[in-house]
Amino acid sequence: MRVLIAISAWPGHFMPMVPLGWALRSAGHDVRVLCSPQEVDAVVRTGLHPDPRLLGLPMVWSTRLMNLFSAYHGTWRYPARPLHPDTGEPLDLDTFDMGGWWSAAVDTFGRRWRQDAETAAAYGREWRPDLVVHDPLSAEGPLAAHAAGALSVVHLWGPTGTEEPLCTTGGFGEGDPSRNSRARDSFGPDSPFGSAELASVLDQQLTQVLDPCPGEFGLNSVGARLPIRFVPYNGPGTLPEKLPERDGRPRVCVVWGRTTTRGFGPVANKVEQAVTAATELGAEVLLLASESDAGNAELPGQVHRLSEVPLHLVLPTCDAVIHAAGGGSILTSMVCGVPQLMLTVAENAEKWSAGRLERAGCGLSVRNYEADVPAIKVELERLLSEPAFAESARRLAGEAQSMPSPAAVAGQLESLVSAR
């Protein structure tokens, strides 16, 4: 069968879908990835085939936009100013012409979005996929599926369901359409980019939800839940020839995704604080971060920088992990059975993603804007000293490993398509 994977312009939303793409391809199906030119390199590195017909709505731009809204609503929690959505430079809110800029942004991105909507529908009519798999923020996937009469399946990227809000530091009003993780709300009648007709089409497509989280998480999603085992894909990279030998000290992995600093600014980069907290507790540190996030300062001898090493290759040797609560970091740490300290940058991560790990007993969290060295040390010391966290992490990893593999789910999807 023909399978179309449609992705929003954020690598972290695509990566969880890669193993299913491999499984479908290995089963002999024709798999294509509908994306924008910015995603081509990332898709090519997976071995799947990109079709870059979309213009795309940059997700870093969207994050900065939500931060800007938060600042105007008085809920921006950081001491530094939010970044300009276009330039990435700190904004002076007293002189920034929000009205004029927003009017121009709506016009520019509204035209881009309408063109992408038309492109996706035309692609569906032209290529006639049998199955479309997309992430919750991709409206192009459901539109292509609707035009082709294909089965549409949404693939979650982490512990956030289709009905759960998506916003930044403090929220900015319950009625704002960009609060929600559903494409049908982000492009609904209350959005300058959408319409009631479009929202109706997107709503009709939410019938099947691929959920990579254990059932106990209880994600709030519509449609039939299809559990799928999370198989980590953390990008290409080389296994280190030899990881440092354990010497009796606790080992902590500090991993920092590239998009956090790009969306929130240097004020949200907590690599230095995390490394300092871990070393002050006497831990050895494996540091996985870009050079720009890791900095150039000389590090203590027990800190080992690992460049371009996929997270899942080092986590099994670690006693705890510190990260910014991205979906990929959370799920990779979950299947590796490692207790997690999450420095949450977004309100939805604090309430939903991190909150679920905390309730499962295998993680703790600190709000990113409160994550100084003392605050991190308090929670990290608990993770390292209280055996219950490691025990719960191993239990949850066992539950995750028992979920249906991507290959098994590929077979389920074949049956669903055949039954239509």
C-alpha cells in the first residue's frame, strides 16, 4: 500500500514516527514523507524518502510567538525578554509594534498555510495514499487523507494527548486557539490561519491514535487508541568506542535539545546549572549537548562531552538523566529505565508530560525558570539516593517494552486499511 507520513516542522515530532516508517517500508509498502525543504536533511538521514512540497510553518517561530503572547498577557516568567519570532533577538516590548507586526505575520503565514493546505489536498488526490500517518500539529496529513479517502492516523510524540493544551510558560487565556495541541484548533474558525470548514475536516480525521505511552498514563485523546512500543530514534550518530569506566560514583546524563535555546533564548539554557549540580553531588556526568549550548568553559574531569551520540546508546549506563522535558527525551529515558529530572520550559510539559512521570514515581521536575543549582541539586539528590525512583523507572520500562512493536502495528494498520 501507499503510505504518506506528514510532519510539522519540528524534528522532535517526526522522530517517534521513524521506526514505524521503517517497519512499513520493510513490509514492502511505498512510504513517503511530506515535508518542507527545511526537513529534507533530517528525513534523508533516517533512510526514508522526503517529498518537500510544503512551505511549512516553522515551529521555532511558533514557540517564540507563544512566548510573545505570554509576555503581553503578563505570564512570561523569565528575567530576560522573549525573542522576536522572526529574528530571534530579544524584544523591547515597550517599542515593539505588536499590532503592525501581527497583521503582517497573519498575512504572510496565512498565505503560506493556505498554499500548504491546497498542496496537501492536491497531493492526496494525485498520489492516492492508502494510509496517512501524521503528528498532532500537522494539518496537512489529515487534509491529504481526506482528499484521498485514506485512513488517517495521528502519531503522538510523547505524553501529551490530542485533547491536551499546548502553551509556554504561564498560559495566555483559555480561548486562544494556539493553546491546543490539536491541528483542528490551531487552524479552526477562531484562528487567523483557519476556518470552520477546515476544522470540521480535521475533526473528522481523528479516529485512530498511535500512543507510544503505557496505558497507565491515561492520555486524553479522541479516537481509538492503538498502543505502539516506543523505539528510540535520536538521530544518526556513532557509538563511542568506549564509554568511561564506572568508578563507583553515580553517573548522570545531561542532555539538551537544540530547539529549547532557539525558542526561549539563552536564559532557558540550563546545561551549566545541571552539570554544576551533578558534580557538586559527586556524580560523573555524560554531557550530550551542542557546542553552542554546552559552552566553551573548561569542565571538571568527571564531565565527559559526547558529540552527536544518540541518547539511547548511553542512557543504560546512567543512574539519572536531566533534560528539558521534550517528548523524545522523556520516552527514551522511559524505555531505558532511567529516573528523570525534567527542567520544564512549557506549561503543558509541567502539567502533563512531567506530571505523568512524577505520578508514575520515576521522575521529578523543576520549572526551567526556577532551575538554579540549589533547586536542581535538591531533586537530583533525591533521584540518586531514594531507590524507589529507580525501581519505578525499571517497572515502567518493562511496561513500555511489552507494548506492540512497530512491525506489529504496521500489520494492524494494514488490516484497518483492508477493512475500509
